[in-house]
Amino acid sequence: MNLAFHIAKRIAFNRQKSFSRFIIRLSVAATALSVMAMIITLAFVNGFQQKVSEKVFSFWGHVRVQKYEPNKSLVAEETPIEKNDTIELLLQHEPGVERVQSFATKSAVLERNKEIEGVLLKGIEKGYDSSRLKTYLKEGRWLNFDDSSYSKELLVSAPVATQLNIRLHDTVTVYFISIIDGSRTYRKLTIAGIYKTGIEEYDKLFVLGDLRLIRRVNGWTAGQTGGYEIFLNDYKNIDTVSNNLSEKLPVQWMSRSIREVYPNIFDWLNIQDVNRNVIFIIMAVVAIINLITCLLILILERTRMVGILKALGAKDGIIQKIFLYHATVITITGIGIGFILGMGICLLQQYTGFIKLDEASYYVATAPVQIIWWQVVAVCAGTALVCYVSLIIPTLLIKRVNPVKAIQFR
């Protein structure tokens, strides 16, 4: 049997009361707390980034293609472009592209019982993939495009509906003002559904309607549209696809990733990475300091044992292994407890949603959780490795122990 391991086991499972037992429990608790905090932080940061970005992408896709106008706001009425089969094939066959859809926007004013609200009407077509947005419908149904001219229905957000006291099946007057000559026209539309994404930038601004209505109001032809929104198979390829399309599109067209359209949201999401890294550093430092302190106390408490072992001919390396084995047991115990607690809280949140948030501030009503198992394993393995390497430092103190003085030490 390995002598160092046998002695370490006897020390580790010794039931005798001592000050070191309290320190050991404190170190186990600190390690468990660190691992638990890192697992929870990872799951919640992943959840926030995945859930909020999913809302943004569901509404606008991953990449937008429209007429090149460098000095114009990207969240504004588009200058029309002619639909082009060659361009559409180019977009559809770009590697990583899942779906291409036409859209256009038009500034409008909603009026109901003399109450008014300025909005931006987003026009979509019959073939629009509604599966992504239907999840945000709180009441009613999706738009009906069966009308031969244009759909007389509208989807409004919950904040706008509350502002104007709108209910399902109500009829609202939608006013359009020409940016060219200031002329005004209006349409009577019925509320088919009420949605809520939880992202204030969308909910207070956009309503959804028929692209054919915008064409008619603007005097566009059936072949004109505001632009294309492109959905990708993997959102991580946004910048790559956008750059590739920019090189392939005609000079009068432009490609922009949705990150460029709504940078404030994605900047906020990127800040979560900074918060995660700060928590990781703090928790790692806490665990390392506690374990080093614990091992130093164990060595000082067992100074006589170290002296006796040296007097019997034990080499420094064997004595070092004794304390390293003991510290490893403490580390693994702490990691195991931290793993159980961390995963337990994450799974509890995932299935019950007991942690609630202010949706206006965080874009979600319930704290989202996304567990990525390789990250959890990496946290546990990384913590074990870093702690083990750090524990080698205090064991070097054993080389400085004098056997004669150590045996006399009390």
C-alpha cells in the first residue's frame, strides 16, 4: 500500500476534535461556495445571452440587407429596392443561411377613441415564418393574409394596447404621413393579436401588418420591398455571413448584422461576460486562499509527526504527498458539494422559475438558465487543477522542518 496515501487517509478520517477540523470544514465550505457560484453564474449568463438574443433575432433575423444609405438610421423607413431573383438566390445559397424574408417599415400614428400613439409599422408577407414570433403572442392569433388586396389586420404590442386601451378585435385608425409632401392618409384595421417580447425597444415602437399595405400607401410596385431579413443556422456566424454578403452584393445594397442595428442590447449582453469573469476570479481566489491556509494549519498542527517521519528516514517528497493527498480529499469534497448545490439551484430555477426579474430592466420576467455540461465539467476540473497546483506551495515548508526541533514542538 502507498504509505503516504495510508497516512493521509488516517489523518483525513480521524474523528479527534481539533482546531484543524474546524479549518477543514471551513475550507470545504469555501470551495463548495466557489464552485456553486461559478456554476450558477455560467448557467445564468448563458441563459440571459441566449434568451435575450433569441428575442432580438426572432423579431429581426440575424442579418439585414437593404439599400445602401450610410447616413441614414438603420431603424427608420427604408428606401425601396426592386426584388431581384438573382440577389435572392445569392442570399438563399450563402453558407449558413436558413431563411430569407422580405420586409418594410412605415412610420404611422395609431388612433383609438381620440388617444394617439406613434409607431413603426413593420410589413411582412404571407410566407413569413411566424413560428418564432408566435411564442410572444399573449392574446389573439397571427395575421390573416387571405384578402386579395392587403390584410386588414394588425398585431400590436401589450404596452401600446394598454396605452390606447385596445382590446382584441377592436378597430383602430392608422394614419400615414408622407415624408415627401406631408400628405396624410389613413386605414381602418382590426386588432388580430397582442404580443409582448419584453424588449422595450420593440414593444413600444413596432406593430406588425401586411407589407402590401405599405406598398399601397407608399405607391410602390408589387416588385418593391424595403429589404430582406436573413435567418442563420448558427447565430455565431453573423459577422462572417454579413461580411461575405457585403462583398457579393451590388454597390447600391448593404448588409448589416443585427448587432449593428441594436448595439445597445448586445453591448449589455457582452457586459455579462465581464461580470462572469470577475466572479470567476473572486471565487477562485477565495478557494485557493482558504485551501492554502488550511494546508498550512494542517502542517503546523502535525509538525511533530513531520519531525518523527523525518527522523525515521522518510523523504520530504513522501511527507509532502501525505498533505497533498489530504488536501485533495478536502478539495474534491468541496467540489462535489458545490456541484450538487449549484446544479440543484440551476435545475430548480429551470423547472420552477422561482427567481423573478423586472422585465423592463432585464428583458425577461424570469431569470433564464442554460446549462452547458462541458462548461460545468470544465469548472469542476479547472478548480481541482488550480487548487492542486496552488497546494504544492505550502508543502514546500516541510523541507525547512528540523526533525529535532519538530519532535520537541508542542
